[in-house]
Amino acid sequence: MKVGTDGVLLGAWCSLETSPNKILDIGSGTGLIALMLAQRSNAMRIDAVEIDENAYEQTVENFEKSDWADRLFCYHSSFQNFTQEMKEEDEKYDLIVSNPPFYTDTFQTNDSARNRARFSSALPFKTLLSGVADILFSSGRLVVIIPCKEEEKFISLALEFKLFLVRICKVKGTSTSDEKRSLLEFSFKEKKVKTQELVIETSRHQYSKEYIELVKDFYIKM
């Protein structure tokens, strides 16, 4: 699994103002987002769940080699089975993050691992939100990154599970390009939505001040 801009954005943008003690990363891939949140927070427990065996093994290896190995744990499971197990054990989380699969089946490849990582049939938005609603504390937050074109659909589905949008950031590659990604934060408590916009580059390979400020703690050179 590659380290992509989406994961970096999610790990850096996700608010920790509620001082979460238990965090869950759904679909860990390399473990990047969980590792970023371990670096940024004092959370006592940060779990990850990953269905693909190779990605799971990569996450575990990265967790074990990190400075926060004692706080990180990865489950090799589908999210559906994971939520069922957590429900049975009455386990809940203060913060849940996910960079969920979002391409449609029309564009599936012959690579089954890539399909699971990037195609919505592997974890439909409704299944994701249903599971989150079951294992998120009433005071908890859900934070995701999705394509802008899926934003309205996702927000509408979230409302079915009493999850209200409280913060949004529209991400653009450059100031003149279309909005590409939406960073969304949800809560069970309805409040005025905070809206932001983030431009990644001012020109080719020249990053904006806002982007540098957001992600500088995670790069050796930026």
C-alpha cells in the first residue's frame, strides 16, 4: 500500500481537541493515519482494522517499529465482523477515522487487494456509518476523507444514523483547479458547521503555506 496525500491530509487535519483516549482507524493500509494520530495525541489506545492480509502485516510491522508500539494494535478483520465483536464486548471509541474505499465497481481491476482498498463494494458508505454509529461514544467524533462528488451522499447517509456534520474542509490541488476531496467531521451533537478550504500547491511542487503548516511535522523535508 502506498502512502498517499489523502491519508496524510486526514491524519493531520483530524481534530484532537476532545482529547480522545481510544481511537480507531478503519482500513489502515500501511498504518499511516493511526501512526500520525499516535504522534499527535496522548491517546492510551489506538486500534486499526484491516481486511487485506498483506496490508494488515504491513500495518503491524510499522506499528512494531514505531515509538508508539505499546499504544497501537491492528485487527485482521472485515469492519463488519470487527464491529460485531466490539458490540458484544461493549467497546466504544472516542474518535474514529477512515479513508474509505470510494471508486465504483465499474472501474475494478484484476488486483483484489487494490479493489478492497479502493472500491466501494468492499465497504459501502452505509455499512461504514452503521458500524461507526454502533461503536462511537455519544460524545465521539467521526472524521473521513472522500471525493467531493460523494460529499452530499455521505452527509445525507450520516444523518440516517444521527451523525451531524460539524466541520468540513474542501481540498483543491491548486487555486484554479476543481475541489477534489472533502475532509468531513461528524458528531452526534448538532452544531454550526465550520467550513474551510485548503489549496495544496501554489505551482508544480510548490506547496502552499497552509498545506506546509498542516503537514510539516510528518515530513523530514517540506
